Amino acid sequence: MKMIKKILIALLVIFIIMQFFGPEKNLGNISSIDAFIEDTNPSEEVLGILKNTCFDCHSDVTRYPWYSKITPVNYWLADHIEHGKGHFNVSGWDTLDLKKRDHKMDELVEEVTERKMPLPSYTYAHKDANLTDAQIKAIKDWADRVRFKYMFSMPQPE
């Protein structure tokens, strides 16, 4: 019994020490999403949906909840953000050519309409991020308009 108590105390000490360390936070400049917003011109409704459900993991600007200060949760969140930005990062939108932007918008529609995004782990903690059918339709309609614009802006093969 004494051995178990010593192990538990050691684990508690390690857990407390871990709280002083954590991953770098994703706290870029909010203006990093301006190029995306200007280029895609979302309605107020769609912009609200994007801010509420997408930008935390898919931009350089994350709103961190209170539990993000707890290790190991902060590492788990950092990993989610890193992967999210790896797939779709609106903060780097102006670095993409039209073909890549079109592809990213196509992926966005696919992920949202198939209800793969936002992730269940995100909506579990952010109940207001559960998209309704009407919100999904608004996103799809907006993305389709953006893709239509890109189609006519891309150079056509001769």
C-alpha cells in the first residue's frame, strides 16, 4: 500500500510540474484572415459560421477555452490545430493559386456536407458549432459561388 501511495504522489508531482510547460499557442494576427474574407466575400451569416466553427483550427488565430491551460489537453488542442491548418488554413489564403483555392473550397463543401467538419471532438465542447441543415446549405451555396468565380478567373487551356 505504501508503494502505491508513493507512486500516486510521484505522478501528482509530475502532473503539477507539467502544468508549467505547454505548446506554443496559435495567436497570430486577426488580419491574417482578411485576404480569405475579401477573396471569398462570405455573407454575414456565413462569416459568423466560419468564425464560430472553422477559424479556431483553420487559421492563425485561435480562441482558446479555459481548459486549454491544462496539460495534456493543451498538447491535444495544439495537435488538432496543427493538423487543421495543414489541411485548410485561411490565414495562408493569399499564397494559394486559384486552382488550389478552388480545390480547398471543394474540400470544404465535401467535409461540411458529409458532416465530417467540424469534428465531433470540437462540437462536443462547442455546442453552438453543431451545424444545422440551413447553415450547411448556406456554406455550400457560398462556396459554390466562390468556386464559380474561380472557374471564370482561371486561365483556360487553348
